[in-house]
Amino acid sequence: MSMPWAGGCRFDLYNRGFMPELRKDPITGRWVIISTDRARRPSDFKQESVLVTGARFCPFCPGNEDKTPPEVLAYSTEGLRGNSRWSLRVVPNKFPALRVEGDLDRQGEGLYDRMNGVGAHEVVIESPDHMKTLAEMEERQVAELIWAFRDRVVDLKKDRRLRYVMLFKNHGEAAGSSLEHPHSQIIALPVVPKRAQEELDGARKYFDFKERCVYCDILRQEVRDGERVVLQTEEFLATCPFASRFPFETWIIPFRHDSHFENIQEREVYNLAWMLKSVLKKMDRVLERPAYNLIIHTAPVQEPGYSHYHWHVEIIPKLTRVAGFEWGTGFFINPTPPEESARFLRD
């Protein structure tokens, strides 16, 4: 157990005074520094809360459908698609990072490689209500977002040029969002991102050595230890990872092993919707409505199911900045131990 807070400082989790701690991520092998000698409570972070004002013109609000490209997917309030009374819309990004048209046209110029920017970039308009954040929506609306992610991955993977589909949400300006209206993004890529490949490679090495999925082992150990668990249901575990890169970083991992998010089952969709809403509400209460990034980590779409990889969700509140040390070393300095982050969120 941790010792009480006293005078803005805290004793080390394992009674080691104020000694900082290096922790190694069991998946990627990445090291992080848990800086317990300058540990911070939620109130110590001086971030700006994300407040939705609705003051400016919004192209995502009902009545402005002509201000976006034609939708590629829509749910209506009756559950039908393509109805003008929509509850969720997916539209191509008006300023896409990648475009569907064209061939990859891979080329090499000496030691340099290049290809055309072929892919897809879509925006998921999560709700017609401009003012409600994901934490404030009904569980039904959160479930619709998960279904939309799943439906779009299933459709995009039919294009054999696309190898990886990135599903993510930037909430708040500090997290990279330029519009208030609740929305997420989907980017389909012709390559597997380096970050995803590091996870895949690390998980494969662990499996080759132990013949077990590292994420399944993490689930078993975190349930047994309990100190980093935020929430647990029959289908999912929310936990602050042992080697957290950032304060209050939280992962949501399904208990059922599957490498591909698009294989999510109906009962898991609604359970995940409750879990996402609950975790985000806890963060809003504890951290006063922080900006955050939410990312779904999944396997490459053209690959068969993996025994060694496990899809999951990562939520990262924007409480600290990545600076020169992090960029120069690849190490992250986390001033709040994950055990303390989990305790604050649980309580």
C-alpha cells in the first residue's frame, strides 16, 4: 500500500523513500521513469479543462450536412442508415491526409523509398448534439460509435491496398482537435505503422518464448494484484499499465482473446460502451474534464488472427508534455505512479 500524501510529496509505493523507478514495458521493451520523488496528484496538473461552448459555426451540426462530403455511413434514430434524422454520420475528411484514388506506385531513389499517399481518411460525427462529450452521451450513442468503427473497418479491409486501419479520437485542443463537435477519426494506411509493428513484434517474441499471449498474462496478473485496476466487468478490464508513459494512462483490454477489433461481439460492444463512458466520466471528475487521446490498437487488417496479439483501447489524458529528454532517449517520465492513478480513478 502507498503511504499518505504529506506536504505535496509521497513516500515510494514500496517503502523505498523517494527513489525514482525504472519500469520496462513487457510488450515493447520500452523503459519509462516513474518519478516518485516529484509525484503529482490530480490537482497538481495545471491543464485547461475542455469546455464546449458551441459559440462558432459548426459544419457537423444537423442542418449543415451539405458542408461535409457525402456520408459513407449513417445511423438514424430508428437504427436505419441514410436517414436524414441521423444519430451518427461517417464522412470523408474534407482535408484528407490520404486519398483513396490512385495506385501505390512504390519507388526507390537510392536508399530512399516513396509511394503515393493512397489510403482513406474519414470523420465519425458521433452525435447530432454539439454540446455532449463522449462521457456525457447515452450508452446507446457510445455503442453506435463502436459499431461505426467496426462497420468501417470491415468495409475498408476489402481494399487489398490497405494494411492497417487507425481508429482514434482527439478530445480537446491540447489533444489535437480543431472542432468542438464530438467526433473521431479513421485513417486507413497502405503500411503498418512503426508503433503498431513494435507492439506486434514484442508480443510475438513473448509468445515464442512463453507460448502465451502477453496481454492475456497482463490481464491475469492485474486481476490478481488489483492495485492498478480501475474497473472490471465480465468482458473487459480497465487498468493503468505497469509501465505507464503518462499520468492516468488507462488501457481497456477484452478478456476474450482476439487480435482484430472488427471481430468484436455484440455483447462486447455494449459492455465496452459502458466501460468507455464510465472511465471517461471518472477522468472528468478526477482531472476536471481533461483533453485526451483515445486509440484502438488492433492487428493489420489483411492478416489472419494472431495467437500472440490482443486488441485493446488506450486512453491518454494530456497532462504532461513530451520534451527533449523523451524525444532524445525514447524514455518517458511519468510523475504519477500508475498505482496512484488507478486509486484516484477507482475512488
